Amino acid sequence: MDPAERVDALETDALSAALVDGFFRLCQGEFDYRLPRTMLRDRDDTTAFFFNAVAEELERVLRTSRQREDRLARIVAHLSDALVRVAAGDFTVEVSRDYGGDAADVLAFLVNNTITELGAYVAATERRAEEDRLRLEQLVRQRTSELKQSEDNFRTLLTTAPVPMLLIGLDDDRVRFCNERAADLFETTVDEIVGRRAPQLSDAAARGRFRETLERDRRIDAAGVKIRTRRGSSFYSLLNASTLVSGGETLVMLTLTDVTEQKRIEDQLRALATIDTLTGALTRRHFFDLAELEWARSTRHRHPLCVALIDVDYFKSVNDTFGHSTGDEALRVVGEAVRGELRRHDLLGRYGGDELALLFPETGLEGARQVTDRIRRAVAEIQLRHDGTPVRMTISAGLVARRIDESLTMACQRADKALYEAKSAGRDRVIGVA
């Protein structure tokens, strides 16, 4: 080999080594790495130019992906916080929007509109209830003064009252009077309820507080209570009570406003804030809130506890091949299959994307492994089809047992590492680590 050929060979080897090193750095995540250029537009410089172009495009794609993930995380956090606050009765909250015009931004817009409409509905309901109460109290005072405590006329007044009303003996809790609106609310008739013990609040502790407040203050204003009917069902009501004397006996006048529908809406909002609607699992935030309580209890009593992370194998290919609607259905049936294998006290949360988190209180590694493996088999047996084509799904799971003085976050990190090992080992398997 003459000297010129030897120089060309050395240069080729150097270029190959630089390219190999550059691609190795890219594979390791160093997307800002660039090959030096001579700007001579020869073969080496052209190779460096194309390598740098590939690296810049990879860096741009990664940066754009991370920006989208960060934006989605912010929107989800805003939505979760808003729904929690609305469930607590705060209708002034508004979800921040970035006006991106995509599905997440439209969802934020719809949630804001729903919160506004619900706030207006609740305010109108409370205003009408207060107006009815004020009108009724004014009417009672006026009629009581005019009729000079005439019992017959007083009963006529109560019978025609626009809201459900009862008169109950303070000492024996027996109903002295009940109008038809109240009888309908309690799913009974006036004749059946008068003379008997009054319907009870569902909560025994609330009954005790009710009597203590009434004996101390002689009245109760707009107390939210749950009351059982004669048929055994229950309804939620705003209760107002005040004492009066009739015929030498102390009576309690009760007025009720049925708010069962409002309570149902509040419960739905609370569920939206704590339950992932697609998988039926707990939201990530609510899962970790409950998991931290179990973790502290396990630490305090030194009970065993295990954590598992579950990931749907090749889930991206399901979305790419069959579409996101089938992907959503796949997550839904996987969540259903997982819940079907859990015990009553186990916790299931959506960890993120197609990844689920499990917490097994008072359970050793072998017991948790058995449950997790049952889940794996149940998912593998799911019969999901898209236009007649079977969509086969499997899961991989990483399972760890709680270590002394280990935090929940650290256990999740170990479970994530075990999950990675399960995927590296061929997927569709459970790897447990003590």
C-alpha cells in the first residue's frame, strides 16, 4: 500500500470511529452532540454535515415531545385541581387555558363552562331555598301573631306551607304534625306518620349533634343531612329547625329542602377528581394519597406490603395499527380485568399512559406475585377485536416488597426497574424483587 492509500485508509478509519462514537452518544441521549466540520465540502465534511442534521432533527423531535408532555401534564393537573375544588363547593375556580385549540384545550373550555353553569344552578337553588325559608318564616310569624296561637288555625297554616314541614315533640321525638309535602318526601302518608317517632337522620353521630345544637341554640339553619324514609331509602336535605311552645309543650318545627340531585352532581364531580374514567382505576394523585396512608400504617405496625407497576406490552403498536379508539378500549378492558382479580383492600391507580400501579397491603411478596400473575393471565385471555381482527394483549409487571425505612417513591422506582427487566426478558411476565 503506497503512502496516499495508507492516509486514505487512516482517514476512513477515523471517520468511521467518529461516526460510531457519535451514534453511540445519540443512543445514550446526548442529542446535542455534533461532529466537527472542516467546511471543505469533501467527503468527511459532508458526512459530518448529514450526521449533524440527523442529530438536530432528533433533538428537535425530543424537545417538541417533551414540551407536549409538559403541557398535557399541566392541563391534567389544572383539571384535577379544579374538579377537587368544585367537589368541595368552590365554583369560582377556572381551569387555565393556553388556547391551543386541541382536545385538551377544548376539554378545559367545556369544564369551565360546566363549572359556571353548575355554580349558577347551585346558587339559584340555594337562593330559592333561602327565599322560601324567609317567606315561610315571615308567614309563620305573621299568622302566629294574628291567630293568637290558635292550634287549629296554626295547623291550617302548616298544611298549606310551600315546603315540607313537621312538628315534633322535643322530648319524645313523636310527630305532632306533618304536611303532605313532607309525607311525600318520606314516602308515606300524613296518617301513617303522625303520632309515630319522626324519621331519623342516617348518621347516629349527626343525630346527637342535631339535638345538642337545638338544645343549646334553640334553632338550626340550613344543616345538610341524610334522612331515611319509611321505605328504607334515603335522601339528602337542607334542614332548618326552631323550637316553639304550643299548649305548654316544647315542639320543634322542621322545614326541609330536598337537595338529593345537587348532592348527586357533587358526588359525580368528586368521582371525576379521584377516578380515572377510562380504566376505572384511581387517578395518580388519589392513588398516591391513599397509598401513602397505607405505607405509613404498614411502617407503624410492621406489616408486609408490596408495590407493582404494570405496563401493556407493545401498546403503541395497538394505537398505531388499530387507532386510538381501539387503544382506549384496550385500556378500558385491561383496567376491568385487573380490577376483577384484586382483593377488596388492594389499591389500583393509573400511573400514567398505559401503565398501572398496584398496592397490596398486608401482603408478602409471594402472595402479591400470585395476584399479579392472575392479572397477567386474565389480560392475556381478553377477547378484543377490531373489525374482526383479534387484538392480542399482554402485560409485563415489576413487583417489589416494601423494605424497612424505604419510602413509597423509592419502592416505585425499584418496581419500575423490575418492570424494565420483565420487558427486557421478553415481556408477558412478572418479575418480583424482595
